[in-house]
Amino acid sequence: MNVFAPPVTLTGQCVRLEPLTAAHHDGLVTAVRDGQLWQLWYTAIPTPEGMATEIQRRLNLQAQGSMCPFAVIDLRTGQAVGMSTYMNIDAANRRVEIGSTWYRQSVQRSALNTEAKRLLLAHAFEQLNCIAVEFRTHFFNQQSRRAIERLGAKLDGVLRSHQINPHPLSAGTLRDTCVYSIIASEWPTVKTHLGHLLSRTSIKDTQPC
């Protein structure tokens, strides 16, 4: 088990991030059907039929020490609404990437998402003592890019022709990957910014901050 980022439960006012297990399967299948998220060509989101395989993939990476996967729980309903991870864990350089994240359509662009990211960032910088936290997304995933930038992350650059896209709707196309980061010295300001965003709306609803 990786000792740098071991499984942990992170709880806020409206969201709880808890260590992913096979027991989350049925709730995550229900969540991914909200918006048929697996049809998005520019990202990799499991199908309902592939959820068990995806959960096991993430747990295998956790066993190898390169990932710490979470189920995202909406505290209003007690139901799983998505997944997120610390991934590409680099213990030697105290860096993690927050990624492999998806949420059911009804909670996207919401206070729940903002609070989940704040919890992950706070744990990374304040408990894991990270030097930097990365975010990566497809160049054409405009919704994801706006969400990352809204957190306060800065664009480090674009890895051109970085990966071959395996999605059936875009098989054979090349992915340009946008790499963003927040570094440790920026965290106090980013933390204040995220607190301000959350204060602008009731954290108990799902309206955009």
C-alpha cells in the first residue's frame, strides 16, 4: 500500500469522498446513467456494464501505489454521484494529479463539485505536504477546462498528440492534453478563492457557485 497517499475519508458540508470499494458499484451505475456520460467522445467514463471493471482497475492501481480512488457521496441523499482520484502519485517529488473524475449530470457545475475539489486540494497541500497538484484534460473538453481554471489552476502547457483516443466515437484520433497545476505557494490564495465561491450560494443546493 502506498504510504504517501493512503485511503482516507474527506467530509464537507454537502459531500463526502470515501475510499472506493466494490460496494459502490450499483450507486455508480445509477449515477453514470444520468446524462449517459460514457457517450462523451473526449473523455473516458465507464459504461454501466463496464463499471465493475473500472472499479477494479482503480483498486489495482491503488494496490500498486499510483492511485488513491474515491467514491463521491452526496450527503443530501447518501447516494454515490461520481468518482475522483489522486492519480500519477509521485511520492518522491510530493506531487499528485487530481483526475479520472466524473459526476452525474445533475450535480455538474455545482457547489458539490467545488467543495469536493477543495477537500482534495486541502488534503493534498495540508496533510500530504504536496509541492504541486496537477489537473489534465482533453483540449476539446471545454467544460472541464473551464472548471479547472475556475478553481484557480494555471495552464502549464499543452502536450500535443499526447495520446491516441480509444473512444469508439473518435477511435484513432489524437488527444492534445492540457496540463494545469496549483503549486503550494498558491494554495492559501486558492483556498480563500474557493471559500468565496462556496459562500456565494447555498452549499446544500446544486446551483452553480
